[in-house]
Amino acid sequence: MFCFIRNWLDRRAIAQASITPAEWDAAFAALPLLDGLSGHEKSTLQELAILFLQRKSVEGAHGLVITQAMALVIALQACLPVLALGLESYSGWSTIIVYPSGFAPQRVVRDEYGVEHHTRDHLSGEAWQRGPVILAWDEIRYAGHIDGCNLVIHEFAHKLDMQNGVANGFPPLHPDMDIAAWTRAFGTGFEDFQRRCARGEHIGIDHYAASSPAEFFAVLSEIFFERPDLLRRHYGVVFEQMKRYYRQDPLPRLHK
């Protein structure tokens, strides 16, 4: 009964959405990343974006006013990874906070001797377990321009990773996926990428991916959706695992 009511409410929300065709056109035009989607995929993405904005709060920080155009640009990119998974993959939290530009939160870090240190790192995005996603607008307004970098996808990949605990590069896998195959693919890929970075080798993948398994998964998620050809060329086994996890194949979209 609950599923029936939820579906009915979702269909009503979609039917009553006040987004005009012109506003949808402008949002898609701002995101060339979505050009290769089929008509059916674009329609599904629109519906997910409507429900996403109904269930999540997009709030501006430091005086930033969030317009509907801005919210759509964020929602469409956030929903792309869950196009075939559904919004339940983003359950357990409710807020996206958007800063005008990069932010520098102050934190207290305790070292091995128990001494507390106050740190302030400059960030463009952050995802908290069971908490908000934080984004810098100047980093995401042009994020969908197919350059292999996408802050929204990166932070929302962390959210998917966190669905079974702390982000560690091991999101909840589907029942038909082989845990050993995932572990082998990502473990081998991560070690190889660390070696390449240590040699100063550049293959078009941000070296930040070498910092931890969680960042490897998040950065490679950006590459999977923006430059799947690059991911398949260098880490074909990881590419195949991501196809199975996201239940999408972005590669044919590059040629549309």
C-alpha cells in the first residue's frame, strides 16, 4: 500500500510541476553532458529532477540566492548517476548547500599524540555522511561541459558510496554483482593509478583519485559519465563494473 501511495504522489508531483518547456530547454542547453541521452532517458531524468527538488532542499549560503534555473542545473546532474537506480539511492539526507565559490571550513584534528590542531582547507565540494552535500556554484555552473571533471557527480557518487557506511569506494552492490570482481577491479586499478601518479604520469584522470579508494570511486564516476572512452582505455575492468553498478553505458552517448 505504501508503494502505491508513494507512486501516486510522485505521479501527481510530476504532473503538477511548474517548470516550463523553455526552462527545461535552458537547463539542458547548459549541460552538453546530457546531449547524448535518448528522448526516453531525458524524460526520465526530468521526472527524477522534479522529484529530487521536491524531496531535497537546495539552499544558498553567504547570500547566494538559488534560482529555479540553478536548481535545475544541479538536480539534472545529481540525478544522472541514479537514472537507472532511482532516488531511493539518495535516501537518508535532505539538503544541498551551495556557496557562491569555494569555501574553507575550520576543523579540529587530533594527532597521534592527542594534540588538537585547527585546520582550514579550501574546498569546492563536500559530502557528509547522513548530512548535506555542499557545492561551490562557480565550480558547478559549467560542470556539464564534458571535460572529465564534474563536481556534482563527484559529490553525489560519495553519497552513493555512503549508503552502506563511511565512503570507502565500495557502495552497496546489486544482487547480481560479484563482490570479489568489484574488489579485484577497483583494488588493482587503484594500486596501478597510485603507481602512475608516483611516476608523474598523466593520463587525463585527476591525481586526486590516488588519495583514497573513496576518491578513486568518485573521480572515476566523473570520468565514467563524462569521458567513458578514457576510462575504458585505461581501466576497462573498472569501466565494466561501473556499467553494472550504474546500469548505464555512457559510451554510445559520445557519438550521438
